[in-house]
Amino acid sequence: MTFWVPIVILLNGIISFVYSVKATQEPATLWAMLAVNFVFYLGITQTGIVFSAMMRLSRSEWGRYFSRLGEILTLSFMPVAAIIFFIIYLFGTDHLFYWANPGQSHGHISPWVGRSLFFWKNIIANALFYIASYLYFSCGSREEKEPHPSGDLTKRRNILAGVVCFFYIIANTFIAWDFGMMIIPHWESSIFPPYYWCGNMLGGTAFLFVASVAFISGPRKEPVGRERLNSMGKVFIGFVLLWVYMFWSQHIVLWYSNLPHLFEPVFRQMKGNYTPAFVLMMLLIFILPFCALLFRRVKFSARAMAAVSISICAGLWINRYLMIIPVFTDMGVPVFTSWTNISLILGGLSAVLLSVAVFFRLFPQAEAIREEID
């Protein structure tokens, strides 16, 4: 039952999307919703192995509890990410990107945009990221098998951790440009890619914590342990503050640079019909987590930390929604709560869970992380 229920939910998402695209006269909004879920799930899964790399480079002992599951989240979702990207490229490019329609008048089009460049730069950057991730994961597997790993093996994995972080930044910069900046004619922001990375790091870490509750089982009521819970809570509050700083930085840069023509894409997501979604995003991703994590009782409770993590993930999804959807609609139609949208959200979550479950079945040795309680 646990295996078949996500399959049914995933199939419902696929069927709902295909039916809605064929039935509507204006499919751009539906493709935009697919792009929202693509960038959301891609970002939080790719962050899993980056969390492991950061714990490795900072020599964190408590982070090892979550690290292997983070690596598995990243590698297991790779086929799904590739399939969705190919679908968007083959069938959704004309609906999502203004530069794909040469008949429309948008003035000068930068040579940086174009079908071939959009395809190859994302494919190459993400391929390099996933190759580095696989090498890092394999090196970790060899290191775990040796009772006393050699210094060369340890040094190699430390270097690979840095390489993973480097290609993560490159790959996510391209995603931020293509699905955030380049869907808006002649809009640019030097702060936007770092703002996008920080959101992924915050949401990805929160999702990793929730996934650890689902996939790492143990005999104790709080399997993570008080020390790890407290440490993860400190990481959460650090990432929350970093995210809100980058969010504010977008506005202050436009203000002191006196660039009024760049204000509209930033303020569009806060005005009119999008105001309730924006307020809800700030509540879920910043205000509630920040206030909750000030209390030690919250950071020492697995259930409270899971609730904070779910709040952060929901807030980040709304953030990605506001990043893309206002370009294609003024909320005149019920996009946020439509059946197709809900089906895509649940279908994406099911795809992540099924990917991890399939990974465990294909690589039984990965089951060892379920017993890593100490």
C-alpha cells in the first residue's frame, strides 16, 4: 500500500496535467504551474547532497546522521528531473519563454537566450553537478566500507565536496536565470540568483529533515536525538535569516541604484490578487519559523521541528509560485487552488518519495542509513 498509493497520486498528477493542457485554449498558465513544481522539487532535492558537502567541509559530526539520506535524495531524483526538463523543453518552451516566439515584438533579444543555449547550458551544468554528486557518493561508500580510511580517500572526498558545491551554484544559477529572470522581457537582477540559492538551501534542508523522519527509523521516540535537533534548529534559523536578508537585498539594490524600470517584476508579486499569497509566504517561510526557533523547547522536539520544516517547505513553494505565475496571469482564474495545481504538487512529492524508495530497492546497501541512530 505504501508503494502503490504514491504511484496512484503521481498518475493522477500526470493525467490531470495532460487533460488540462489539451482542454484549455490558454495552456501557458498550466506550463507555468509545471515549471513552478519543477524548480521547487529540483531545488530541494539537489540541496540534499550540498547539505552533506557542507557538513563534510565544516567537519560536523552531528550532520552525518542526515548526510547519506541527503545524497540519496539528490541522486534518486535525477531521472525524474531530467524527464520533466525534457518535457518542458519539447512542449512548453513556446508557452513559457517570450524569446521562443520571434514573431512577438520585444525589442532587442540578447544572444544569451535561445532554444539551443537554453537546452545545452542546463543539460551540461546539471550533468556536471550530478556526475560530481555521484563521485562524491561513491567515494563516501568506499570510505564507509574501510574501517580505517586512508588519508588520500578522505582528501579526495573533501575535494569532491567543494566540487559539488561549485557545480550546484552553476546549475542553480542557470535555473534561476531561465525560469526566474528570462521569462520577463528585459529584466535583470544581480541579486536574484543568490536569493534563489538561499531559498533552495533553506527549503532543501527543511525537506531533508522531514524526509529523515520518514526514511530513517529507529526504536526511540525522537530518533534524531536532542543534540542533532538543537543543531539542526540553529541551521534553520541561520538559513531563515540569510534568506530574508537576500530577499531584502533585492529591493535595496534597486532603490539605491535608482532603477525604477526594474521595480515592476519585484513588486508585482506583492500587489493586487497576489497580496494574500505573499503575506502567507512571509508568514510560513520567515515569521513563524523565526519566532518558533527562538525557543529551546521547539528545537528539542522532533514534532515541533517537523512542523517548522513543513512550514518552510510550504513557504518556499509559494515563493516559487510568486516567482513564475505573475508573469502569466493576474489571478483572474483560480490557479493557486485548482485541482490541476494540487495534483501537480502531490504528484511531485510522490515522485520524490518513489524515487527514494526505488533507490533503496536497487541499492540494498543504502538501507544501512535507516539504522544509523547513534
